[in-house]
Amino acid sequence: MKKIGLIAGSVVVILCAGVFIVLATLDVNQYKGLIEEQAAAATGRTLKIEGDMDLAVSLSPAIVINGVRFQNAEWGSRDDMAVIERVEASIQLIPALFGNIQVTRLALVGPDILLERNAQGAANWEFTPAESVDSEATDGASSPLAVSSIELDDGAFAFKDAQAGTDLAATLEQLRVSISGDLTAPDIRQLTLQGLNAVADGTEITVSSLEMSPVSGGTDIAFDAMLDGQAVTANGELGALSNIIGMNGEFPAKLDIEFGPFAFATDLMVDMSGARPSLTGSVSADTIDLTALPPAEEETGAKLFSSDPLPMDALTAADVDLDVAVNRLVLQQDLALTNLTNKITLKDGRLTNAQAAELAGGSISSDITLAAPAGTLSVKASGSGMQAQQIAVDLDATDLITQGPLDFDVDLQGSGQSVAAMMASLDGAIVGGMGEARIRNDAINLAGADFLAQLISSINPFVAQEEFTVAQCAVVNLRVQDGVARTEQGIAFVSDRMEITSSGNINFAEEKLNLNIRPKAKEGLGVGMGKLTQMVKVSGPLNSPGIGLDAAGAVRSLGSIAGAFATGGASLLAEGMLERGQAAGDTCETARTWHLAGN
């Protein structure tokens, strides 16, 4: 047996030596034409080798091809789908002697690759083999090709999708992938990436490093990047790397993620095996401070409600069952939602979002539903037990208000393919109110409420005279139909000196409001003086309303004053007495229930 082994070893050595001699004297450039012909036969596209081909002889012979161009689809945006400076491929010599091609290293240097899809949905990576492909070439192309590693240096990539309007361009310094198995269905074992710079639809992405390596039952990941100037890191464990890159099967995502000032943890399961991808699990965070976000750019004169179509098709693209929990969600300064829970489900194109949280000593909850394809919207929300005083303190307006219990209820429905269309179709009701409170008059300006301060000074002559306004109650009661919120004295504010009611409408379709404000004196004004303040009107665009004279109210007031001269003041005295008699009723209760009286 020992002699047989020696003889077999000698034969292999002699065979390898012969192969080395042949390879060393072989001019591989003579095979350029054959390679180009086989590529054209397999893809129906032209492959052009413009540079030389070289062969490095060793136990892992390496072929080097310089200057490769691969034709794009006829409808493509440029002539070449791929241009590569150099391609290097190393194979194991002994298995190759027996027809088993095992590539130990496949390297691409300076690749410039374009992937694109046209408006009809055709993709340039879909090939049509030439009719002249013979059976031997087909059999050879279908045989397994094992690859151990792929290397890429100094690459440029682009992806364009005319259907989706997607446009991505990227450069990449280095990519290393360790794999096993057939190249057409590889088992990816490890991946490292450095220096990726990409721009996707105006968003800049820079990936400093990405490392993915196998652990028992999954893949460790370490990710360090910048997204539009915000640092992004992710560390944790994913599922099998081949499932992630191939986007098939199930894989978990247990990650600790930091995005700028935000930090949160995920415990998710992604399933790509069904008819639609599905996402289940949870996301949690201790604190999310929304004030850390850069301020949104405001467009002068821009509409509040966008007419841009919403991506309703996205609601049918996946199924979601997600629980989100945030201990503290900072809205502004120290004003925050606490113990926030959010249940998000998406099934068969129907998105539901159920929230609950604590705010300013009370609680709020909401249920929002949006269904494709019609864009049917339902919004239900309520809150109770909150204190205006606590909100003022959180907003750093400590002396603005004392007490002030708050509550609200919202019940709205609509539909449309854009936010503007939904707002224009709204039906339902909005009701809110505040209980007893004491408001410091000069603190309104300190709070920065310029419009509110101007409005209050227009309808309440006591503001300049007194330090506090003692509020007994406030109500907002709007009935919404076909995108117009209407109220008949359903907006009310009652203090110890004044009663203020408002009627009119807010047109969400036209983004305009038209509210008449009616103040009445309860005491201390002098007989009928309230008439002189019944002239205020708030109207104009929602994003910049104006305060002006209510012409109809002014005419009535001037008529009352003119009548006083004719009657020696008796008519004005009578009207003043009537106003005080009406003020004795519960104005806020009337405001809350005006719609029940047949209005």
C-alpha cells in the first residue's frame, strides 16, 4: 500500500509539473474571442475585453483580465451596463484537473456598474440568451461554480428605477466577502465593507465600516455610518447572513441602535418566505428628544396640507405587528409624553396605530386607521386629567397659568389619496375644554404668543388694567362635515369679568378660517360698554390668520349707540341689563352642547 501511495503521489507531481509547463508557455490572449462569444451566447449582450489577459502560474493559478466592458440593455441610459478596469480570478489547480472549478478568489478592481429598470418594469439585469447557444455550452454554464471569496476595490455603482422614481449613486472603497457553495446560490460566511458613500434621492449616506461575521445561529453586526450628517451605529445580532443578503427565509434583528441623539433597541423577526414580507416584534427606547431634530424648513405661503399623492401601494407591500415603547418622548422643552406605548399593525393594506401615554398629569390615547387603496382614514383620540399649569411649567412659562384642568375628544373620518384630500373630506367632531384657572395677563407675551396676545387685547379691555384673568372655563366644540368645521357659539371663554363666544367655520379644503368673536361684559364695564368690543373677526389663511373688524358686528354696535342718543341712553341701559341676564347662564355648557339644539 505504501508503494502504491508513493506511485500515486509521483503521478500527481508529474501531472502538476506538466500542467505548470503548459500554463507557463500558454498565451491566454488567444481565448479572448472565445470568452466574448460565450458571454454573448449566454446573455444576448456584447462582452468586450479591451486590454490584455495574463496568467499567473501557481498551485492557485490566477487569470487577470484588463479592460472589460459589458453591454447595457438596448433601452438603457448608457451604452455599458458594466465597465471594469481589472478582473482577477484564482482557482485551485488540482480540482480543476478533474473538471471541478473552485474559485478561491474573485477580485474586481475599479468596477463601474449600473443597474436600472425602465418605466415598463424591464430590468437591465434580465438577459435573453442567444438562439445559437449549443447544448455543450449550456451544460457547461449550468455546472456549479464554487467561489471562496469576492474582493472589490474602488467601485462605483448606480441604481435607477423609472417606475418608482428611485435614483441612487454610490462609490465604495473596499468590500470583502467570504462565501462557500455555488456562486448562483452562495452561503455567505463573512462580509466587511469600508468607505461607502451614497446619495439616494437627495439623502447622503456614508458608511465608514460594516462588519458581519457568523456566530452560533446567527450573525454579529457592527455598523458605523453617517446619514444626512447624523451619526448612525448599530451593534447586535442578526440571522443567517445569506438570508439577509438574499432576503429570503426568516431572520431576527436584535440590535442596539443609535441615530444622532436617539438610542433604541430592537427585538424583531423578519420573514421573507411568505407572499408578503412580514415584520414582528418590538422597539423600545428610554428617551427620545424630538427637539434634537433639525428644524423643518418652512416655505413662505406654502399650504399646510400637502397635495402630493400618498404611497398607498406601500400599505399592501408587507405585514407588520410591532410594539413600540418609549419611557419619555420630549415634544418641546420639558413637555413630554411619558410611558408611551404604540401598537402598530399592518395587514392586507390596513394600517392601525393605537397609542396611549401620560401627559401633564393626565392621560391621552388615540386610535388611527388608514386603509388602502381608497385611503380611508379614521382618527379617534381623547385626553383627560391634564393640567394647563403643568404644560406651562414644562414650556418654561411658569407664571403663565395656575390650575386649568384639560380634556378633549376627537372623532374624525375622511378619505383621499393625499393629506389635502383627506382634510377636505373630513366628517366628525372636535371637542375640548379647560376648567377653572388664573392666567397672568402680561405672561402671555412672555410665552411668545404674539397672535394670542393681540387677539386677547382686542376683545378684553381688562388685560391692560389687571394682573390676572380669572378663567372659569373654556370650550372648543367644532362639528366637521365635508372638510368644513362649523361652530355656533361653540367656542367659549368665561372669566370673572367677561364672556367670550365665537361662531364661524374653518375650511380645511381651502385652508381658511372665518370666526366672529363676541365678548360680553359681566361686570365693571359700565352700562352697555360691551357693545364697543363686539367687532372682532379672525379670518384668512390657516397659516397666517389676521385680526380685524367684524363689519356686521360693527354696524349693529353703531346702531345701538345711535339709538342711545335718540332715547337718552334708555336703549343702551336696556341692552346692558339684557347682556347681564344672558351672562348668568352657563356659557361653557351651551358651547359644549350647541349641536344638540338642532343647529
